[in-house]
Amino acid sequence: MASLNMSGPFPFSNLGINNAVKRNKIGNYALGSANQDGTLRVGYVGRSDNDLNAELKQRLQTHNYSSFKASYAISPKAAYEKECKNYHDFGGNKSLSNDIHPDYFQGQIELYKAAKAAIIYISGFLKNTPEYDTVMEDYRKRSEKIKTMTSQHYL
């Protein structure tokens, strides 16, 4: 059976969130309804890359659940990876009310764009040199690998 590895369940309310979740912490959450045995019937999974408390309070406005579970993460990347795992472990959009697969973590797209810009910048100095074709071929291979990895949730 899938496990969230989170604390709770707690009441999904302003008071419940404030009592259970510190402000300005990266983390993950699951929304649902609590069973009598203390487990959570998971209906939605999510994360915050900067303030889990505030993210849960925003979800109060859009999600009608009675309980939640939460855990802290050491980085946005770790929170993203856990959200992906929870999303797949609990059935994805076939079983959860999540419409789509989790978005990339904060900074992931910026890192890719910065790497791409650096390659293009460097290639400008190499134009008309023997190294140019080698560098550009390596860039093409790495770009394809990154696209494949991103589609498989490894970044």
C-alpha cells in the first residue's frame, strides 16, 4: 500500500494549518478525508517551494476537504520529487483531483535556460573553428537527454 510519509491527519482549516505547519518552510501536503483509523483518503497532493503554510491556506479557497497531511522538504527539488512520487503512488489524475502532473520545481527551468544561454554564448566564440561542430553536436545530444529526462521526471 502506498504511503505519504507525512504527519497528520490534521483538520483542514486555518487553525489546523497554523497548529501543524510552520511558516516559510518548503514541503508537501495531501488533502482528503480522515478515516477512523487515522489514515487519509487522499484526494489531492501538492507542494510548496517556499511557504507550505501559505500554500495550504490558498488551497482552503479552492478545495473542499476535511483533513490534510504534511511534511517538510530540504529543497524545492526534494519537494518536487516527493510530489511526483505521491501523485503516481495515489493514481495520478485518474484517482486524484489533480488535473495535471506536478509542475517543475522553482529554479529548474531557469537552470536549463541559463545552461542553454551559456552554450550559445560560448559557441559564438567558437564559430569558424574546428571545435564548433563538436560543441554544437554535444549541445544537441545534451538537449535531447534533458528533454527525455524532464518527460520522465528525473530532473
